[in-house]
Amino acid sequence: MSLETWLAFLGASALLVMLPGPTILTVISYSLTHGKRARLPLVAAVTLGDSTALLLSLVGLGALLATSAFWFTAVKTAGGLYLLYLGFKLLRAGVSPAPLPRTGMAGSRWKLFANTYLVTALNPKGIIFFVAFLPQFIDPAGDVTRQLWMLSATFVACAGINATAYAVFAGSARRLLASPRAQRGFNLGGGALLSAAGVWALLARRA
């Protein structure tokens, strides 16, 4: 994998983890209701949750992509189409504010960790997304399994840093995400990014 490809993945991952989803909304809500003591379990839960989802995504995927040129092309093509679909959904998304979940009932750090971990790790959309997203940055001429793990570690690091930032600036983040204008920007920006990734994947497939 070239440095340029890794930097492109790093930039795409950093932008994607910033998009508000169930995990981010949970992190913000817990941070506001439980304060500083919630930061460590929340960041640990997001990091471990993303690691679990990535592990589930990579089971069998690395061997499949490494041993079959046909399946490598098939996965990349299907992934590109899926990214286009996600981008189209975001671009069409409404701008109605998404209410943050009420999480004041969970008091202990263990409950904060467990709830956030389950939200992150067991999101089937996240697992499918990883299967579609990671192969787009893989060089089939290199060690596919090694590249997958490298990209996974990069994504998890971005997710952990992002969760930390949202937890620290929870008050400002909540006000931002409650704004229809901000949500419109997130939807359009995220939709454009995912659509561009899908188009790029399909064009690379044809080349």
C-alpha cells in the first residue's frame, strides 16, 4: 500500500467518523448527563466497539480477497454500489433534527461502557459498511490481510480520537447537531463523500 493511498484512507476515515450516528449521539448524551467521569468508559467503548465490528467484517474477508481475483473485483464493485446507495440516502435525507437519546438512567461507568459498546459493535449497518469501504483502498498485488489490519487500526484510531473530541465538547456538539442547518451540511457533505468514494471504486474497477 502506498503512502498516498493510506493518507487518502486516513482523510476519508476522519471525515466519516465525524458524521453523527447512533454512537456519536450516545457519546454526547452520556457526556452531558454524567460529565467528565464518563469520558474514559465512552472512548474505550467506542474503540472496542469499532474493533469488534471490524473484526466481524474481516472474518474470512481477507482470505477471500487474497486468494481470488474474481471475488476481489466482485467485493469492490458491490462495495462501490453500496457506498453510492448510502451517499444517495444521505443526500436525500431530511433536515429534521434527530433527537438525542435520553440516557440519564445509566449511572455506573460499567453501564455507560456496556451500553455504548453495544450500540457501536452490534450495528449491522456498520459491519456492512466496513466490508464495503475497506477493500476500496486495498492493493491486490500486496499482502491483502496485512493491509486490511493496517486500515482497520487506522479507522479505530480515528474513531477513538473523534469520540474523545465529542465527549470533551459535548455541550457545543449537542447544540450544533440540533441545528437543521448543521444537519443539512452533515447530510450533504457525508452524501457527497460517500458518493464520490462509490464512483471512484467503480471507475477503478473498470480501469
